[in-house]
Amino acid sequence: MPRAPQPIVDPALDAAALLRRVGFFGLFVVVPVTAQVARRASVIIAPIAVVLLVIASAIDGRQRALRPAGTRLLRSAAFLAGMLVILWSALSLAWTPFLSAAAERLANLAAVIGLTLLGYFSLPDRMRSANLYLLPLGVTAAALVAIVLGLFGDSLIQGGSDDDSALGRGLTLLALLVWPAVAWLRSRRRDREALAVALLVAGALVASPNVTQIVALAVGAVAFAVTSFRPRLGTLLTAGVTAGLLAAAPLLPFVARPIGSALFGPLAPGVLSLKSWQKVVTTEPVRLITGHGFETALRGRFVGLVPMNAPTTALFEFWYELGVVGALAAAFALYASVRRAGRDVPVLVPGAMAAFASAFTVACIGVGLTVVWWLTALAMTVLVFVAIERGQFRTSRPKVSRLRRIHEGGAG
């Protein structure tokens, strides 16, 4: 009696699958959980996870062909505009007063971008669902850890200000990763599980109340709801509002300061911050063209170049450091990215819009422009969305009745 042929076991492919599973486990589970208790967790663990993904792809070659993927990226208007921002940042080193610090920060930025591109090119063309289900698992575990820390205190955790503490950074990462987790679960028709994950993350933010993360999650939820009911309107609003605010940022203090003075009084901290911003715009209008150079918005406060109460938001820092060239290029890159996100997979569009809105809100409220942990969080979010998009190659299973008809037709 002939025996059935035994499947060929390839140890190299098994090793690649194991490395890829460990890489995704580190990226989707370990990073969100450890970010709640360690300030530099994402900066240390995320690169290791990406390197594991790169090694796995080098072994089994399951990633997309590099040349078509690279050509498509180079033809992307958003990518080219982003590269213009990086080029202008590099040119601004010629007139920045903090050359060594600016060069170091630019090198960090380039490293994060390079790592993101490596991860992008190494992701498999078709993602296994078992790997992607690690994402909601990791977000859920991280939310539970954050709830415990919020209820019982985090005095033993590495300290810092509320926004820059370990828990603050971890909650910011949660406010971003919850949207791809929700988008993935909805794409698998697990709406109740998606709602449970979102509510759990909201509970984690409430347990450790911080304005930045709560507002970011709320804005993301609005974008998600609008895009779910009106996808085209939600995409246009998200792209227009985010890019428009960045492009018109120098006009904001002239509009917002009178409103803030009427509501909170002229001596409110936020109003005084807008006054400082307004003074910067009016006293040096020529520098709005070239900017003051990379890294001047942060370090200039300590040497008298920038008022100490000047805003610490991306809107101010883009214009102050990179001027009209860098700011408008960044605004165009943001607009093109939002319009392009999820176009091939409509079911992911609400989650993508929510992630864009949440990230932009965090940047506007007060995260530094090129803080490494923040750039790493953005890079992780991008890679996660690319991964779940490549997991949509089969969104539904054939019905039993259809399988029965095919079987009966074949038998006949």
C-alpha cells in the first residue's frame, strides 16, 4: 500500500517563522506593556523587534519584491515631500546656533526613518492572522497594566513630569496603538472585541488622568466615528484640518489669543504662551522663510533666543526651526499621507483616520518635534498599519452551502 508523501521540513523556514513570531510579539506585546513602566522601553525593544523581522525575511524571502516596493515609494508624493523636510532639516544645520546638538538629533531622526523603512520592506506580503492577533492582545495587556498603575500608584516607576513619565509615555503609545488594534478586529468582524479593547484603553487613560492622552483619544474617536459613517468626509476633514493647521500655524496666535483672553483672562498661562508666539512672529518675520535652524526651539529657551513660555508644540517648532519651506512641505506630506492611508482597504480607513487625528493632537498639545521615543511611537504605528493592511488578503471564508455546491458539482 503506497504511503502518503511526507511534507518536506525546512529548518530554515521554521527558524524564520519563529523569528518573525518573536519579532511581532516584541513589537505588539512587549513594547506596549513595558512602555507603561520604563521610559525608554520603546526605544530599546522596538529596534530589536524590527531587526528580527528583517532577519526572518532575509531567510525565507516572504517580503514583497524590493524594486517594485521601492519604486512605488519613490513615486509617492507624501514620501517625496517627507524627504524634502529631511533635506531642509539637514541644510538648516548651516545656520543653526546649536550645530552639534542639531546634528545628533538629525542623526537620531534618520536612524528612526531608516529603521522604519527596513521594517516596511521586511514585512511579509501576506501577514498571518495569528501574528496580527498579538496586537489587540498586547494593547489589552498594556491597558490592564496601566489601570493597575493608575489605581495603585506608580511611585516605584522611573519618574518625570506627567507627560514625560514612564506611564505618560506608555499611555501615549496606547492612545495610538488602540486604533490599529480596533481596525484589525473590525476587519475580522469582531466588533464586540474591538469595542472592549477601546473601552479598556479609555479606562486606562481615565485611571491615570492626563489631558494629553485623553484629548488625543477623544479626537481620534470623533475622527473614527465620522469616517465610519462618511468615509470620504472623514478623510477630507482629517487631512484638511491637520495639514491646514500646520500650514497656517503662524496665524494661530493672532486668532486664538483674543479668544483665550476673553475666556480665561489675559494672564492665563496658555494666553501668555500665545503672546510669546505672536511676538516671535512679529519681531522676526523674515526668519519665517528659512527658520532658525534645527533644534533651536528647544535649546534656544535656555540661552534667551526663545521665550521660556513659548509653546512646545509641533506647530510652533516646525515654523520656528524650518520656516515656510519645511512647514509647508510637512503639511503637504501630512495631507497626502492622510488621503492615501487605507485607500486599498476601506475597512481600515476609520482606524487610520483616528490614528492620524490622535497623533496630531498629541503633537499639538506638547510633545517635542524630534523626541526619539515619540518618533519611535509614530514609526511603530506606521508599521502596525502596514502589517494589518497586508493581513487583509482574505477577509471572509466561503459559506458552507457554497462549499457543498462546489463539492456536489465536482462529484457529479
